[in-house]
Amino acid sequence: MMDISGVNSIACKPKIDYVACNCCTTCVELCLHGAIYIDRVDGYVKINYAKCRNCGVCIKVCPYGAIKCFDNRHQWVPTTSSTVSAD
Ligand code: SF4
Ligand code: SF4
């Protein structure tokens, strides 16, 4: 699958920062794989990792910077330097 995000898809597992999240649902609308949804029980936006393809689009489109990239050792990976392509 083509990575259209500019974020390194191998290094990137998205996680939502609920302090920063404003529940705007932009990520829900723009996830191409239907992996982000609104939990009807608690109202929080959540990621279904069984559907997530690690494309990084949600990280890029969140207007509040609330979705962050983590590597497979659960370490935060800044998406402003080596993980973002120059173009
Ligand atoms: S990384 Fe891509 S597939 Fe996974 S939740 Fe974000 S937009 Fe959806
Ligand atoms: S785009 Fe960002 S602020 Fe909006 S619902 Fe998703 S995580 Fe929350």
C-alpha cells in the first residue's frame, strides 16, 4: 500500500493523546482504512489496530497534534525530522 502521509510507515504506530484531542473527528473521516472510530460507550475517539495500516495519515491531519507516532518498542518518534519526507 502506498504511503501518502509522508510519515515513515514502518516506524509509526499511532496513539491518541486524550489531553490534546478535541474530538473533532477529522481523523475518523480521513483514515482510509476505517481504523478510527468513536467509542459509543465512552465517546472517545479510538484506533482499531486490527484495521490500522500504520500509514500515518491521522498523525499528519490531526489539527491539534493529538495523534503521535510510536515505534515497536513503544517509544515516541517525533514526526518532524527523520520520519517525514522532504517533499
Ligand atoms: S495510521 Fe493510517 S490506517 Fe492507522 S489509524 Fe492512522 S490513518 Fe488510519
Ligand atoms: S483529529 Fe485529533 S483532535 Fe480530532 S478527533 Fe482525531 S485525535 Fe482528536
